[in-house]
Amino acid sequence: MKRRNASRAAAAAIAATEARRKETTPSTPKEDPKHAISKTKLVMGSLAMYAIVMYLSPASSPTSHVTSPAPLSAFDEFYSANVQPLLDRGMSALNGTRVESEEKSRVGYRLRHAGDFDDGVAVDGKERVKSGAHAKYRIVLVPGFVTTGLELWEGHECFKSHFRQRLWGSVSMARAFFSDRECWRRHLALDPRTGLDPKGVRLRSAQGFEAADNFVASYWVFAKMIENLADVGYDGSTMTMMSYDWRLGYEMMEKRDGFFTKLKMTVEAHFITSGQKVVLVSHSMGGTVVYYFLQWVITDVKYGGGGGGKAWVDKHIHAFVNIAGTLLGDIPHHCFLCRFSYIKVPKAIPALLSGELKDTAAVFVQFAQLLEQYFGRKWRKNLWNTWGSLFGMLPKGGDPIWGIGADVVVGEDNHGAEFRDASQLRNKSETIPTIAWTKEVRENCSKSPFNESNWTMENTLDYIYEYGGGYQEHVYSKIFSHYSKRGWKERANSKHKRKHWHDPIAVPLPRAPAMKIYCLYGVGVPTERSYYYKVDCEKLDHNQTCSSNTQYDAQPHLCSNGTADEGEPLEWPAAIDTSVYDIERNIQYGVRFSDGDGSVPLLSLGYMCQKWAEPRSRHNPSSISVVTRERKHIAELSLSDPVRGGPQSGEHVDILGNVGVIEDVIRIVTGFEVEEKVDREIIMSELKEITRRIDSHPSGGLKTAFQ
């Protein structure tokens, strides 16, 4: 009798709790995060109460349930109908999700069923027709830097057992790296003299959606985007992932793999089979790859192009959706071994110069020693200088864009929303160097090429192309050029023009008045902009002794006395000076920050989009519609996805899971309410003011390309 009374008491208590919840629950299904703690207590209390009841009940014996199944008791029925749903709601709250199923909470599902609640009432004599987002235009996805898996098809003896396994972009990558780091590096490197495979090694990009849906395990890249597109009807026959070997220079992507020919044929196949134009959706470096493609495809074959003709783009491409694109350069990052270490793939300038970036320069002393042991600066620099893609994403536009300093952040705190933006700069734009040499360098290293002055962007790029990472012969200065002004003046049918196809300042958009361009990216995340360097005079003297090139005293070419690895350059004698720290000018550990998405500065993300959208733009001769839509970074912790920034993150890779960006993409490819919802500019940064300051500077802006 006591057990029965306890059971009834527990049921009554739970019923009362549920009744109170229903009375206080608002009509909207949206969960208020402020109630998460109380819901957790409610769930835990219900669990404890149920455990007590089950303990007191005669049916609590495990054997009784196994040997003599019985009909559900009144309490069990009550529990199934009331308590279990409450627990489910509580767990959903803990995981940061709504009560609805995961499918119904996705943007794609909601847009597809957007008309399901139409009441069908006639308006002006016409009955309403239910509508929603449904697949319309075929899609080609072009991933970014390092986000495509690379598989081994031929290798040295040390990696023979890894045939067709991923040496990049999977858990097997970590196993391969830690089993033999030097063998792994040799397989990831390219031959800097040819820009192609080293002898005896063939590493190729993975194929299909699996190539770039997830990087390692559940660290998603395009996975969320693909899943939402599937909700509105897309699949493998209406959508293609164009993966590629992201290490290659763009010209080598066509020479070795025929990538741009395959991309052209893929677009044409979708166009023929559907009767509709195609939407190109790129991320990160993929935006630069697409821009190169748009120039390649309209150029005659005899000049190295695809021979599609001037009308090809307008005929085949409905829209170019450029997500977090590196239009004016500077490398987007992606984690190495997926956030399990401090090692990240580089920002272009410090990576090519010294094998460094903010994340490696600012690590704790203990981690720095471990980092140097497993992944040292010289080791990193020599690997990264073999990748042609890094030279292709060096900043474009030179000092007229990057030297004006209109985007420099001078705020108080670069770790969150409190850091100041360009609106709080002085009225006169500050001219900033790209590389600032500390005073001690100029005083103590008398024979250094670094002791004359700070380096502007053009000084820095001149050195990088001439220096070539210390390799005496490298092909990248032959297939790329950073002289935008020279590229603008080159004739379209010149054989040298293709060295500039990746540069939107040097080469205008193709004539495609029916095409649309959407620039979608995040802002509000401090992003590397310039650097402070110091020189190790002892290493400088040693490199001068070993150098085989007297033109550049600090150029660390191969050392004949055996102190360098065979065929490998010496370590560059300079490094980021981590002692430089000025929070008022937003400098930390020798790195100066500006606004951006954490990987790509705002200048690269948005400046060209603004210039293309201007009336009578010489860089947009057919007045292509260009829409910029920024997303302010809002970080949220989700227990179901704890290593990412949440559904409103504007961070460089997380932007592919940003609900606003996903919604924009779905509306664009389905044509659903595009004019009302997407074809409107959203600027949440100081981009317009930054653009004005650059253009109004006597030596700034695109006008310098025409002078």
C-alpha cells in the first residue's frame, strides 16, 4: 500500500509540474536560453523521482520484467505520455536545439515547406497556390584552401601501405603524420621548380561530396550546406562538388589535372540536361579559383584559355555565389589535425617568409618547444613554399589598397565585440607597413637588407617572389604576378595576361549582364593584417656564408657545408617579434589585426564587391548585379557541436553553417523570394567608410591601375 501511495504521489507531482510548465510556456515554439538551467533541474528532478518510484515498485526487479511481461501500468502509461516527452524536451534544450526534430529545424526544410500553412483563401478571385523552395538551378560547389581531402596514388617506400588513403583530410592523416613526419612532408610537398608532383609521388584530390563535406570525422565543411540543399530537392544528379588539389597554382591545376576543362564540361552538361543556367557556389580560395575560371573560359585556346568565347559566361552561369572569398588575397586558414593542436595552415606572407603565423608565434613556451620539435619553422616554411596556391593568394592591389591603412583597427580589445573598427580611426588614413622591422634589427644587423626601412606591401611581395622561399629556382614567379597595374595594361590576347587572371584589380569581370554575383561573408572577428619582425643576426651571418646568391644577403639558399638538409633551404633568419604588444593599436604578439572573418581581412572580402557594384565601373563593364551581404559574428556554444561557433558564427569556415548564409544560398539556387529577401545589401561593418577613405587618398584605390 505504501509503494502504491508513493507511486501515486510521484505521478501527481509530475502531473502538477507538467501543468505548471504548460501554463508558463509561451505560445511561440522558440526556446529561451535563459530557461536552460531551470529545465535542466526539472529534467534531473523528474529522473530522480522516477528512480525512487521504480525502486519502491514491486516491478522494479529486473527479472520480473524479463520473465513475466505485463501490461503497462497506469503509471507507465502516464510516464510514456507525459514524463518521457518532458525528458526529450530537456535534452533538446541541453543540446541547444528546439523541441522539433532536427530535420524540421533546418533552414532547407522550413523553406521547402514555407507554403504548407497557406489557408488557400481566394484573393482577387484567384485561389492561393501553396509555394515553397524547390530545386531549380543546377549547382556546382567549389571548395576552398585545404578543405579537400588528398589521397595517395603513388608514394615512396615509407608510405607504400597508405595507397589510396588520405594523407590530408581524415583521421588517417594524423596517423600518417605521427608515424613518419618527414615522409609525410615529402609527400605533401610539390616540386617548386615545376609546381607539380615530385618524382615518385602522386597525391590527388578525393572525389564526390565526401571530398569536402567533412574535414576530419565530424568537423564539417560543406556538410551542413549539402544537407539543407537536399531538403529542397537537390541530390547527386543536380549538384556537383568540384574538388581539386588546393596545393597547385591555378595554371598547374589545368596542366596536370585538366581541372578547368572538367569544370567547363560539368557546367555545360548541367545546362544541357536541365535547360537552366548553373549557380557556382564557392568558398574561400574557391572564389579566386572561380574568378580565374571566368577569365580562362572566355579566352582563346591559343592564349591558354578554354575557348568558350566571350558569351559563354552569360549563356551558362546564372549566379556566382562567393562565400568568404579571398578576392584580394591573404590566406584563409584551416586547422591542422582539426583543432587538436595549435598548428594551422598559414596566412600567406608570414608563412612564406618565415613559416609562421599568429597561432604559432604566440603559443606558450612549453607548446612552442613541442611545436618546434614536431613541426618547426624551417620545416613548415620549406613545405609551404612548394605550394603554388599560396603565391596565388598573396594580397593583390599593392600599396594603393593595403598601404593606406583605412581598415586598421586601433581598439582596446581584439578578443570580442569591443574592439574598435574603422569608424573610430583618425580622419587622415594611417599609412602602415606590411612588415615592420624592430629598432634593434636596424641597429644591430649592419649587413642586413632589413636595416634600411620598413617594408610596404609591394616591398614585401617583391622580396617573396624573388626569394622564392630560398629555393634557387621556382616556377611561381613565372605563373603569377602581383603587379595589378601592369596586368590591367596587358592586352587580353597577350600570353602574359593569364598571370593576372586571379587578380580582379588587373582583370575586369567578363561581359555577362544577366549573371548575378553575391558576396556573402562574416565580419567582426579580429584578423591578421600586418606583422612586426626581428632578425637573428647569428643566423643571418651563417646564411650569408652559405648563400649562393650575393644579390640578397639574407637569402638562405642551400648551404654547401652540409648544415642544411639536402635540397632544402636554410631557415630564414627573421621571425615574428612576439614582444611587440600594443593593445591600443590592436597589436598582440607582433601581429596587427583588422576586421574580417578571422582568416581573411575585410579588405579582401568586400572591397572589390563594392567597386563592382558602382555605376559605370570599369571593372564591371556589363553592369553585372553585385550584392554584398555581411553577417556579424555571434558566437554561441552548442553542446551538440562544441568545437564550432554556432549557427550565427561569422568565422571563416563556420560561415558555411551560418543559418543566414544557408538561407541566402537556398533562395538563390531555388529562385524562391530572391528579390524580396536576398537582392538587398547588408553591410554591418565599416566597409563603405573604408572604401571611401581608400578611394579618396591621392595614392589609393583602383584609379592607380589606370594611371
